[in-house]
Amino acid sequence: MKNEMRNFHSLSRLVLSACPLPPTAAVKHAKAAHVEIEVLDAHTRKQICIVDKVTQTSTIHDVKQKFHKACPKWCPSQIGLQLECGGPFLRDSVTVHSVAGSSILTLYFTDLGQQVPWITVFLAEYTGPLLIYLLFYLRIPYIYDVKESARSSRHPVVHLACACHCVHYIRYLLETLFVHKVSAGHTPLKNLMKSCAFYWGFTAWMAYYINHPRYTPPSFGNRQVLVSAVGFLICEAGNHFINVMLSHPSHTGNNACFPRPNYNPFTWILFLVSCPNYTYELGAWISFTIMTQTLPVGIFTLLMSIQMSLWAQKKHRIYLRKFNSYMHRKSAMIPLIL
């Protein structure tokens, strides 16, 4: 009897070692574990609500949706969640598993205010200057003296400046709708108001002087106008081709590769700078300043050059971290200078 029990025990151990039972139930249970999220006010640290039954694989976007159901007065786009007060806001794509150290997670809530989609911001920024400039160009009543406007004849540069200005912003609008991959995210309404105030205000200031009945044409006459107009159109074309190339990375290789020049001569500037779209944008506004020879346009160009240089340097640093081998002797925006 003992020998039979010993043989049975040995056979059982042999079977179990050869075919171990997969611990699928335990793994599935661990993956399906839920996290309880306590949401506190970032300013008062008072509890707002508890979001329960959140799985480990859920994202912060899913948490915001559940938060919105618990507190309908806050839309998901208005909800800012942080791991600690004063810390960075968690991105919607972050998973709960990556930030939760246990089954209980505490997040701090900040009301981001009224939000608007990015596409709305860009369309408002570019549509306003286009329409505002045309109002001054048409010299509608109450802007200029009617009698003075009727007596004075316009210099050809006034018509050319209007055409160039319209081309610039129409290109912006078409690229926003059909070329750029605009983020599906949102931004505070105050950012939209600041951007519109900047672009619309400067456009009104520039258009008022350029289309004024007493406007003085450039000092060097038609030669100055024509040379600057050619430079403006070249920069506009270059900016467009660069934007098209950047929106279709498959044309230049892998998505993880730094954009490389192709057969188009307008893309060859990539040999010298890492952000050629800002280079062409700056060149276009410098050309427009020379063409019109007005102080408001010069001030606008100066401010835009400062802002674009900051954007370009930030993007250049990102490129240096990702594609250091491609960035040899390249500048951010202006070859050999910046």
C-alpha cells in the first residue's frame, strides 16, 4: 500500500511539473484591479469628489469623464489634474497605473476656465487680420476723411501691399484647414483673446497708415517695392512648401527622423537651420516692412522676430535631444547667427 501511494505521489508530481497550471486567474485579477481616486481642490485642499471603479489601464482622460459625471458643472476640457499642488498638469494620455502607487490615488483639481479648441484659435487669429485690413483698404466711411480720400490717388504700393497681406493670411487659413495637423486639445479662452488682440490690433494700426490718403511711398520708389515684393513671395512660397513637407513626414522618411531636404529648392534651407518655417516667416515680414516703409509694420516685425526666435530655440533644443547626429552646425532660425 505504501509503495502504491509513493508511486501515485511521484506520478502526480511528474504531471504537475510537466504541465503547470497557468496562473491566468491571478494575472487577470491583478490587471482588473480598481483604483479609488480622491479629488481635492488644489487651493483649499477640500475633497470635491471620489472617483471609484477606475481600472489600472484607464487614462487621465477617462478620469476626467468620470469627474464630469460626478460634477457636471465642470467640462472635461476645464479640468486640470495634478499629482501635487503646484505641479504640472497630467496629460490626458497618462495611464492611472503609471501614477498610482496603491489602490488609492489623490489628485488635485484646478479649474482651467472656459476652453476653446485650437482650430478656433487659429481661424480667429487669421480671419480677423484679413477682414480688418480690407476694411481700411476699401476706405469705408468714418475711418478717413471722405473728401480727402476722393481727391488723393493711391500709389501702386498700396494695392500691392493689400494683395500681399491677403495672400499671407489666406495661405494661413488654407494651411490650417487642409495642411496642418491641428491638435484636438483646448486652450483657455483668455489665450484666444490675447492672440486676437495682438494680431487684430497691429493689423488695424498697419492698415491705417498704409491706406491713409497721405501715405508716403517708399524712398527708393518702384525698385524698392519690386525687390521687396519678390522677396515676400519667395518667403511665402518657401514657408508653404516647408509646412507641407513637415505635415507629411513620410515624404522625407521615417517619422522618427529629422526632416531632410528633398528635390524642392525651398527645402534646402534645412541644411542650415532646424526651423525654416520661422526663417521664411521672418523674411516675409522683413520684405513687407521694406515694401511699405511704415513704422507700425517695423514694430510688428520686431516683436514677431523675438517671439519666433524663442519658439525656434525651444524646438531646436528638442531636436538636439532627439536627432543630435543630424544637427551638426545647424542654427535654430537664422543661419550662423541664431
